[in-house]
Amino acid sequence: MEAQKVFGRGDRIFSPKWLKVSFSAVSVFDGEAACFPCMTADLKAETFTVWMKSLIMQGNGLTVFNENGQVAYRIDNYDEKRSREVFLMDLRGKLLFTVRRKSIWFLCDWEGFKEEDVNTEERKPFFRAKKILRVFSNKLSCDVKLCGDESQASLCYRFEGFWGKIAFRILDSRGGLVAEAKRKQSSLGVQLGEDVMSLVLLQTNLDHSLIMALVTMYLLIQRRI
């Protein structure tokens, strides 16, 4: 794989053979870098490619490409895999979410902090996720609640998958299918490696950064990143 530079920075990156990645500069509007994509009002499903590797050589992490082959989101942990805390960023390195593991005795929950009010005196999680314990089952389910005011925390999403498998579904509180992920296939129908998956967002008006933070949390539970 060929190493390249991003916007003249010292970090070296490489492109996977299965995807032709564009590293052109992000468009600028009113002097601020545009974050693509965050919200959508389109009436069609959107597909992302999730590569469970960092573009930084010798790094660990996650890279998400949009339908145009552009890097939309990334996680770069230079020295550590299966971290207790990871940081979801856009292409330009803007911090979007912090995903953190919270362990209490033998239980393990996850919290996500949206990086908007970082100067508040007491940071509160934007979402909390809890695994549903199943005895003698290889099914993996997680309930996700959006917090806000603790008194108003409500079930928002549920992940359904299997231990050791990258395929999963995300359901809303009514049981409607929000997104689904499966092993990615090439244009010739050949399945790619276990570290590459296709994520299809089926519902409109989704906060993509939130969905990617939840996907990151799920992959951490699965020990994929």
C-alpha cells in the first residue's frame, strides 16, 4: 500500500487496495471546514464503508468512508488497541465524540460524550449503552439510551448481533430498522476481509456522528478495534 500525506502534515497514511480514496481538501463555507456528513434529509439509504484500521501507519483505530470514497470519520490510537477510551473525529481531526468504557465490579457499560460543551463544569454523557446479559447464548445485544437530563433518559437504539461476527443491526425504540452492517463485497461480488464492512443507514434525518459513535462502541465491545 502506498503511503501519502494529508494536507501536508507529517502523519503518513495509506490507502486500502479495495477503495480508491480521495484526500482532496474539505470544502469551506463561511470560513469553517464543512463536516461531511452530519445530518441528512435524503430519502434514500446511505452506505458507508467501515475499515477497522487506522490510516496512520503503525496506528490502531477505525476509518469510515462515504459513498464517494472520502474519509468521513476516523479513530487513531497510535499505541493502544482495545482502549478504554477512544476519540471519534472527522477527516480534519475535529473531535466529535468521546466513547468511554465504565466498569463497575464485573459489569461493563459504555458512555459517549458529545464534544460540544467541553467547557462545562460537569460533563454529562450524551448516551449510555448496556449489554443485555444472555446465559449460554452467542447473541450480543446492547441497549442505548440518550441521556440529556437523567430523569428523561429513554431507550433510543438496540444493537443485535453475535459474538465474534461483524454483522449487526440497529433498531429504534419501536423496533424499526435504523441501520445494518455486514461484510463488504467488492464490485465483483467477492467478500473482503473480516476487517471491512458495509454499513447501510436506512432511516432519514440521522445524526451520522452519533451513529458512528455507537458503531465504534459496538466494535470495541466485540474487540475489533
